[in-house]
Amino acid sequence: MLRPSPLLDDFETTYARERTAARTPEEAMAIVAALWNEAVALNPDFPSDWREDLEADLAIARAINGLPPKP
């Protein structure tokens, strides 16, 4: 793992602030709409219950971490 330097921390803070500072609410909503459309294009069942999609992954994670199965 890389240890971030103070210079990198300053750069990331400045970049994050500048990236979002000039964004209008309309631009932000356009980005949200584009991300939503992309999610639907990648997975047509996207608006479905996301918890169902995670059940298998959570069961595997519990087994890997030595936890008992979900009751």
C-alpha cells in the first residue's frame, strides 16, 4: 500500500473542490440521469431489490470470515 504524501493529499483535496465547485444543479442532475441510464443499460433489472443481488456475495463473505450462515 502506498503512503500518501502531504503533496498528494493537497492535490486530491484541491482537485475534488475544483471538480465540483463549478457544477450547477442542472449539471449535477444531468450526471445523475446519465449514471442511471448507464446502470439500466448494464443491468436491465437495475431498479429491482438490490439486497437480493447481494445475498450470495454476503453468504460467501460470511463463510470466508468464519461467520455462521445467516439464520
